Amino acid sequence: MKKLLFSAAIVASLATSGGTARADVLIGVAGPVTGPNVAFGAIDIERD
């Protein structure tokens, strides 16, 4: 019974996946673009 259930789950997952999946991943980096900290990338955030 467990083997049948496992086999059915595998077949269902393969049937729904169809083709290959592809996604473009964008990675953003925030940092200072002007001022004295540009060369070091230091970000000064004053928090209350």
C-alpha cells in the first residue's frame, strides 16, 4: 500500500512538472552612490 501511494505521488509530481523550469534571479545591492562613503560602501543609518 505504501509503495503504491509513493509511486502515485511520484507519477503525479512528474506529470505536473511537465517541462523544465527556468527563472531569472535578480540580486540587488544597496549602498551609497554619493558622498564620502562611496569607496567603502559604508551605510550610516541612525535609528531611534
